[in-house]
Amino acid sequence: LKDSQDFNLENYLLLKIVQNNHMPSLHYKRVLIKLSGEVFSGNKDFGIDYSVASFLANQIKEIHHKNIEIGIVIGGGNIFRGISSKDEDMDRVSGDYIGMMATIMNSVALQSQLEKINCDTRVMSALSIRQLAEPYIRRRATRHLEKGRIVIFGGGTGNPYFTTDTAAVLRAIEIKADIIIKGTKVDGVYDSDPVKNLDAKKYDNLSYKEVIDNELRVMDLTAITLCKENKLPIGILDINDKKNLKNFIFSSKIIGTKIT
């Protein structure tokens, strides 16, 4: 190779420096992390467990300090589930708006924990709540990321009938994230419920088509279709394992499930 015309001394020396210093290769420059609201409740039935919020904040800090630009979307299921409002005879639109406000509560809670460990953070909301969050403006969000700030997107899309999964994918596309990583309580995607079926098969890799055709409950259909149309990869992992997020980004190990 060294004698060929394609040999580039500068690239060869750079490769050797990287190998000798065991530097991790950066697969992604900008990521969007989607956290389910249920993760925030920890062992509680509902509400925010601040020890869990602190645990998540430290995981996020670990990858942020390696120059990864981070956007975050959090669900609100630990506080209020809009769909369940049907059981209480509540109007769907009203229920969804309450759910959006729940995501802002989670966003502010995570921001507080991140700032305690010296991570510059901004909360941006699709709903107008200026006392708590900046209004969401795509160019301003991108500028925050470029300046090294962690940006938490609250308030969903600002419209009813859209899940926080769809909101997360939409924001990931808008900020041109390299991947959306969904942190859940499960270590990947299975062909059936691993809690109910001990023989459930875990997938390491999937295509968007396989997810849609097999009706795998990774995200809602709108979110998966948006990812497919925009070629946005999806990572599904267990966020309760403190090494998973870091290893997914920096390691060559197979962590969780990747959908492309």
C-alpha cells in the first residue's frame, strides 16, 4: 500500500497516532436522545425520581464532554398519558396538551440536574412558556448545539395527535442529527414481549421495512415512516445501564438494536 499511488502519508500517520493513543472513533457528531417519561419515575408509580434524573444527567455529560452535540426529547408518561384520558372521558385534544406540559416539567427537571454538573443546557418548547423555556426556533436550536450547549426540546410538536416519538424524530431531522437514540427500560427490539415470553428473540439490526411489516412496537408508524423517508438511523437501548449510551456511540460492540 505504501508504494501505491493511493498512499497518503498524512492519513497514514494520523491513523497511527489514533491507534497508539487508543482514541475512540466518533461515529456520530450530533445525536438526538429520546427518553421515555416512564424512565424518569424510577421505581415510583408516577412523578419524577430525581436520583434517576441525576443518573441520566451523568450519562449525558459523559458523552457531551467528548464533543458530541446533544439534543434531547423526553416523554411525559410518568406524569400524564394523553391517550389514557379517554378512560376519564376527557377530550383527546385537551389530554394531549396536558401531556405536552408534562414533557416540559420533565425537561426542566433534567436541565436542573445537568446544570448541577456544569453542563450548559437550554430548554426549548413548542408551547409558549417563556418563564421556563425558550420558544422553539430551529436556527436558534442549531446555534445552541454548535456552541456546545445541550438542548432539551419540550412540548412535543405543539400539536395534539402526535406522540413524543414523532416529535423526537421531527426535531432530529430539523437539527440534522446523525442518529436518534431511544433510551428505554428494554435492551433492544424483540420479536415478542421478553417479559411474557422467555424465548423472545432479540434483533441486533433491523430495516425500517421489517419494523413496519412485522408491526414491531419500536415507535409509532408516523415516527418510523419519517425516519425511513429521511434515512435517519434509530438506536434502541436500555438507558438504565450506565455504560450503554457511551458504548453505543464510541464502541464497536453491538449495543441494543440499530434500525437503518
